[in-house]
Amino acid sequence: MSTFLRSRWGVLAGFAVGAVLLLVAAPAALSVFNLALLGKFICFAIVAVGIGLAWGRGGMLTLGQGVFFGLGAYIMAMHLKLADASLFGGSGVPDFMSLYGSGEVPGWWEPFRSPVVTLLAVVLVPGLVALVLGLAVFKRRVKGAYFAILSQALAAAFAVFLIGQQATTGGSNGLSGFRSFFGFDLKDPSNKLMLYSIAAVVLLLALAAARQLMHSRFGELLVAVRDQEERVRFLGYDPATIKTVTYVIAAVMAGIAGALFVPIVGIISPADVGVIPSIAFLIGVAIGGRATLLGPVLGALSVAIAQTSLASTFPSFWVYFQGLLFVLVIGFMPGGLASLPRLVSRLKQRNTEKRSTAPASAPQVPASAAPTTATTATTVPEEASR
Amino acid sequence: MTTPTLLPDGEPRAGGLRHGRPKYLEVRGLTVAFDGFVAVDNVNLDVVQGDLRFLIGPNGAGKTTIIDAITGLVPATGSVNHTGTEILGRKVHKIARLGVGRTFQTASVFENLSVLQNLDIAAGPGRKARELLRRRKGVDAAVQEALEIIGLERAADKQAGTLAHGQKQWLEIGMLLVQNSEVLLLDEPIAGMSQDERDETGQLLRRIAASRITLVIEHDMDFVREFATSVTVLAAGKVLSEGSVAQVQADKKVQDVYLGTAGMEGH
């Protein structure tokens, strides 16, 4: 069974099942409201696929993916606002600008009037920001907690910047009240279904891309960089390049997810892109299993579903529950829920070993009890700081 | 890459190859200082292709620091010339690409990857992006040959983390081979090995050193006597003596340095 799942046909079958579940079963079973909710969760899952690559495979604790999610989202939101203004207002100026600003569209909004520029920018802007940032950070060998703090600070700064721009980004209210999406009426249920379907297809594509990367030579190299960054250098590779490429891919996935989030949810505000959502992205990935292909997606989906159902029943309790879950998973199951089957089989094995060997023998400790964390300590001496 | 030639015929010998234009590593005035403490002091060292040079000396003599300096891990002054190319001052990965490879006292293989994946990565810095994004299909000829040379064909699909200590060191040496390193800098490759593993490692070194520039740091004098073709003795960051094992052992200065310690004649 497991060999079939790993074969080419097994993988195709897996994708087919996923496609049927997402594109046929879910729309048939769920109400319009719940389908939109699932669409929102799928956007989080797309971000999670990228985090799974960057963090799970590449060891980069990306605590600031909200930035890239926000860039994609705001670019899309600006386009929708401008398009609505031309379609329905006639003036071509988004409503909130007349309320809070001079009533004129700022110059840097103008390019996003064009649908083509918008779609390109959704991919290119997060990608370029990640490229510049990645090169600056990884070439200087900033890593581990320092990288995490830096990316988190960036998310905080981004949110603060957005809040301060009341007249051009809607401030803490954000951008909302979209009525059309590239000419389609957003109130029409069939268009909502279309948006959901786009998100689902993008998720499947992101998964396919992530799978290809994980199983390629690049994926093997990425794991090598994660586990022994200094050693990779002595083989003639520059780890900074490998990490930057991965970081850019994760950023592009987050940007596209953000752009899909806007028409599906109908609002983007600094509260969706700051520190707390950035951490929330990560929690799902950690719980699901960061180093696996499906772990991040399933983790992100289940955390989002749990949040929606639990937060409505116990609104103040959810945050504590989320934090507790995070601590428990990181502390006791660093591989996430995806490692559960392996842990169980290892426990079984250990039990049978105990029974078969004499009681006098020392307890057997598996060499790789924590496969993803135990090996991150490099045996190669760190380069002397200059 | 029609017929991989990781292992041409021949045995290493003192002074290296006597025909053609042998490659060389020429170290001149190499000095490494940490906050005023001079760990390596104006060291000159020549190793020619085909020589199996051992670098010995008491603890703290600066042996590992010399390798660290050559491979760009610690900043140093002076000159390190690899067959006409100055390598000192370049970045670590650039030096590696110029054909200078090293191992570490603690075997540092990629524990979560298989033996085959470890070797494949080592063989790959020259690969193009398109190749990198594809799945590995089959086994490179050089990788296959290296697997045979280091005797790990049967363990090719094992996770490197599960290998025995000696096998990890052999894997590291195999990685140097597929990396196409012309200069091999091995830091105590037999530390912690059983006697059988030591013998096999010694044979392996003799086979690969015939066509490479090889510098091995070692403490075990029996091993040095058995396998070295030439020896450099280091003490307090300076070169104390150089020559064949017999010459070095007869050197009064060397005997003085080793007096009271385990000793050159010990073991």
C-alpha cells in the first residue's frame, strides 16, 4: 500500500482524490456561506504549503509570511477598488478616498487599474521583496532565531505602515466592500463557486509544485542545507542562494493566497497581515507536520476549522487553546501530527524489542528520536565571525 | 564523463608524481592569529600530486587550523596556491569549487539523507538549475564508482545517520571523490575507528592518494608509519621538521617535542 502511494500512479491517484474532494464533493455538500469559509481556509493552506517548504524542508522559521500574504492581498484589493470605482461610481476614485483623503487616486495606485499588471504584481512583488530580503539576510548568514525575529519585525512594521496610511490603504479598516471581480458580480453564488474553485485549483497546483521540489535534487539539497548549512559550503554550494530561492517560492505562494483571499472573504485589513496572523499561519504548519507535503495543508485547514467553530463557542478561550496546542506539538511531537503513525510504530517496535531482549539490557533509544530537530546542530564549526 | 577515473593505477610516493606536470599545493607564510594568539605561524608547506602527506604534531600545534585556513573557514594571511591559483581570501564555497575538499574530525554527513543522496549532492555543484529541479534518475557513473571504492554499495539507500562511525568517514571521503577534489584535506579520518576499519581506511587512502594532493592530519604513529609517504611535523604553529617517516623520527627537534608525551616510539 505505502509503496503504491509513493509510486507515480499513487501520487496521481492522490491528487485526483484531492481534486474530487475539493472541486466536486465540497461544493455539493456545503452551503454557499460554508463554501466561502472553506475557500478562505484554502487560502491559508496555500500559505502553509510555502511555509512547509521554507521551514519544514529549508529550516527557515518564516514568522512573517503575513507580509507577502498582505502584499498579494492589498494589490488585488487595490485593483478591485479601482475597478469598482470605474464600474459603479463613474468617478474612478474608490469611496474611502473621498471620505478620508483628497479624493484623488495616488500615483502608486494607478498601475493596478490594469488587470494584467495586477495579476503580474501579485506574483512579482512578493517574489521580488523576498528576493531582496533573502539575499540581504542569507548572504550575511543571518539564521535561526535571528531570522525569525527579523521576519516577525517586518510583519509588525508592515501592519503599522498600513494602519498609518488611512487615506491610501484604508488604515486599520483596510479595504473592503468589493462588488466585482474582473467584471464578475461578487454577490452571484455561481461566481462565488468559481472563486472557490480557483482557490482549490491553486492549492492543488501549489501542492504539485511543492512535491516536485521536495523530490527533486533541489529538495535533497535543501534538506542538506537545513541540517548542515556549513558542510554544504565545503561541497561548493552557496547555501544563501538555495535558501533565497526557497524563500521566494514560499513568498510567491503567500502572495497568490492573499490575492485569492480578498475576493473570497471580501476584506483585507492590517489585522490579517500582522504578527498574529503570521504566527497563526505557522501554527497550522507545525501541528500538521512541517516537513511533509500534506501535513502543512491539513494542519492549516484543521486549525482554521477548529478556530471558526471553537472561537464562536468560547471566544476568549481559543487563543489559549491555540497557544497550548502549539507548545504541546513543538515540545512532544516536533514532526507534527504527520509523524504520529511513525511514532506509534516506533513505540510498538520498542515494546516488542523490550519484550524480546533481556530485562537487564539498557533501554534502547532510537538514534533519530526527533528527526527534524536533533540534527540541526551542526557538527561543522561555525565560521569565525568577522 | 565517459569513463570515470576516480582511481587511476599507481601508488603514492614521497615527492609525488615524477612525470608530466603534477598539480601541487603551495603554502607560503601562512599565519593565523586569533585575538593576538598566533595559532599558525608563518608556515610553508608543499604537497605534490601523488604524495600522501601526513601532518602530525602535539595537541594545539595548529594542524586543524591550517586546514581551516586553506579551506577559507578562518581568515589567514600569507599565500595558498593550488596549481597556479591563489585560493586564500576566497569564499568557502568558491575554494571548494576550485577542487579543494576537506573532511572533519567529527564526520559531518547529511544524516537525514541516504548515502546515495549524500554522494549525489557532493557530485552536484556544477549542475544547472534545470537539472536541479528534476528528480534524480539513476546513479551518476562517478557516484557509482565512489560507492564501490568506499565499499558502501550495499548501504547506498541507508540513511547516512544510521551508518557506523567508520562508514561515515568513508562516506565523507567518497563525497570528496565525487566532488572531484584535487586537494584532499583529511582531519583525523581514523579517530575512533576499530583496527580493521583503520587498515581499510589506510588502504583506501593509498589508493586515492596516487592521483591527488593529499594532506592527512593524524595522531596515531603506527598508522602514520604504515601509510605515510612523507610527513610534516608541526609544533606551536610552526613547521618543525619534514621528510620521510624515518627522517622525521630521527630528527632531534621532533624527539624533544614528543619527549614525555606518548612519544614517537610509543604505541
